[in-house]
Amino acid sequence: MNWGVDPGCKKSAVAIGNPAGQLCGISWIPAWSKGQLIGEILHTLTIEKPRIYPGMPNVDANDLLDLAEVVGWLRYALPAVKQTAVYPQDWKGQISKPIHHDRIWTNMLPEERALFPVGTYEKIQQGLDGKPYKSEVHNLLDAVGLLFFGVGRLGRGGTRIR
């Protein structure tokens, strides 16, 4: 199994992939569950780690420290043969969230898209149209992007590799 994880201080979004890197599930992990979270060792775990970028307005560095603690806990709780923790810029690049999510969505197979709630693509379209774009779905899409990046299915910024 391969997992992509978009960490959060209250809960983290998870994309679960089969050995071939195909998305087979999306879910949430509540923060600070006790012990290891699964009974097997993952093949790959790709998780985003926070980074403080100079000059970022309205960002409380203390919130990022809390998030870094969650990332460390998840890396312990989800043992994997290959663990990769990546900074947002390293896997997303400088692309806006709606454009990046559109690229992820476009590279999903129909059966992978079917795992998402009805209306997901409409939310991405709203973001592309410049309308407010914030929902839990965007965390799940980030987890899928991390999964695909980790297994080599997408490159930096959501560019197609294969």
C-alpha cells in the first residue's frame, strides 16, 4: 500500500493507493490517536511538512510548529519502507491551489474520481473562476496529489509523468 497524507492539527487527509499507485480510498486520520495506526508496513508514505517562508503575511509560525509535531507523530504512527516528507513548494511548485487540484483531478481515472463527493469538480471550477475555494475536499485532493507525487505518477506542480 502507498499513502499520501496532507497533515492537519485536528485531522489529516489520507489518500490510499494500491501497489500500482492507483487511488483506491480517501479518508481522514484524527490527530493524536494512540499507537501505530495500521497493522502493516506501507510501501511508501509521502507527507507534506510545513515550512516557514519569509514574508508570508498572516501566518502564525506557532501554528506551523504544531503542524510539524503532527507530521512527526504521523511518520511514527505510519511505518513505511520509504517515507518521504516534502515541503509544499517541492511538490506543488508555485501553482495556485485550484490549478493544481484541476491537474490532479484531470490525471485521475474515472473510478478514482468516483471516490470523491458529488460536486467536487464544481468546487475546483469555482476556484478556477476566482471564487472562494476552501473546503475539506481540497485537503483530500492534496493527499491524492502527494500520493501520486510519491509513486511517480505526477511531477512537481501536478505535471503528468506517465
